[in-house]
Amino acid sequence: MTNLITLTRSRIQLGLRNKMFFFFSAFMPLAFFFLYAGIFAKGDPEKVRYLLGPVLSFSVMGSFWGMSAALVIYREQGILRRFHVTPVSAADMLASSIFANYALTLPVIALELLLARFLFHVHNFGNLYSLLLIVTIGTVAFGSLGLVVASITNTMQETQILNQLIWLPLIFLSGATIPLPSLPTFVQRFSVFLPATYAVSGLQKSLFGTIAHPDGAYPTDLLLELGALAFWGCITFFLSTQLFRWEPEAKIPRNAKLWAVSTILPFVLLGIWENSHGTLQAQSRAAMDRLDNRRSTDKAPSKSQDQPAEKSPAAPANSDAPKQ
């Protein structure tokens, strides 16, 4: 435990010095926050609250890019070799990477919530306990994906190419950039095969709520998202410990990339089930309908505004004049 704590401190310090890690873990999520809240939502508090789920997903998912790049750089520069001469196992090294990444992600999440509160006047953040759960499990799961990427790539250039191939489908087909109900039907059916879709769904439910719990989903409402991400995170972390390499000269096992691809198998099975019996797409559509209904209700003029007040009949002229 002492080694793990010491390693975590070292990884936090190295992460703060790493420009690429800082860019994907802090700068990029904040840039997307202002883009979504200021331009897409146009400062409307209710719409900002609806878009906070996709916005926070960039902080949760972006960890895989920063972690994979950082580990490859450390291996190329011989930093991992220095750790290897100490009594530290691969599991300790990778677990400290997860903890350090989590410690650096939470302040960014908190900052985005504070900006939403004080700049865009969002007063209801749903169920914060559910939000913390999905952020924690999601950050660990996508961080573990970054560890796998770092384990099966040799150079920084190869890592960037693989990260791009993973990142683009995750953000464009999961509802992170475009709301899931606005995507074509075949894209929605494909999206349930992606782990990012469950992260976006869980974050949005926690913040924007569901029909049953409009003030924020309970953890019991997020069993699908939490279970899927937790199971996937365990698989990817275990695989990363088996494939981890301390030295840049160490060779990658022949079947390493095949094992890495096989980690998506749980979401293949889950996607098949979702397309047949699941409700994730319907719940996403219901959330957008609730947003549209609230906005239309807020814009609907009151009866006193859209109907002129009835005038009392005017008194006849010279009603007090005596009859002739």
C-alpha cells in the first residue's frame, strides 16, 4: 500500500508536467464545456443541464488518451525503467496510473459543475451520488483502456493513430457530440455496441433525471451503465497487467492485439441484447422529449398574455339624463 501511495504521488506530479496529459484531461473538456453551454445551449440553464452529461463524458473518456500517451512517453524516455528497479509490480504501476488520473479528473469535473452553477445558473445537478459513481467507474474503465493501448503500441506515433481510431467513434457515435435521438436510426442501433454510449447515458441520467426520477436518477436506475463499465474496466485492467512492458525493447506478444480487441466482446453481447430487448435508446428519446416539453411550456404565453381582457360593457351615454 505504501508503494502504491508513493507511486500515485509521483504519477500525479508527472501528469501535471506532461503537456499532452494536461491537454486531454483538463483543457479539452473545458473547451467543450464552453462550446456546448455557451453556443449550443445558448446559456439556457435547462439545456445546459441536459448537455452536461455529454460534456462531462469528455473528461471521463479523455483519460484513456492522456494515459496511453503518457505511459508510452515514459517508456520511450526510460522513466519506467527507473521504476522497474524498485520493488514495484506492474499492477502497482498501472493502479497508481488509474488513481493519479482519477485524482486529476475530479477537480475538472467539479470546476465544470461550478461554472455551470455560477455562469449559466444551473441550480439542479440531479443526483450527485449517482454522478460520482458513474464518473468514478467510467474514469477507471476508460483509463484501463488507455493502459491496454499503451501496452500494445511501441511508439508515440503508433499510439496516436490507434487513439484516433478509437476516439472518433466514441465521441461521434455515442451521443457525446450529437444527442443520440438526433442520430439516424442505424447509428443509434450501432451506438449500443460502444462503451462510450453507456458512459454518456449514465452521466445524463444522473444529471437530467428520468421519467420516474426527474430530479436525478438513483444508482438503481443505472445498473446497466454501472455494471457494463465496471465489468469492462476489470477486464481491460487485468489484460493491461498481463501485457505491460517496462522496457521499450521488450517485444509485444503475437496475440496481444487480438486479446485487446477481444475486450469489446461484452459490449457486442450487450449491444445485441439492447437492440432486441433494451430500453436505452427509448430512455434517451424520453429525456430529449422532456427537455422539449419544458422549453415549450416555458415559452407558452399565459392566458392573460394571449387573450385580451374582457371589457366591461360601457355605460350608455347620458344615463343619468332625465327622459324627455
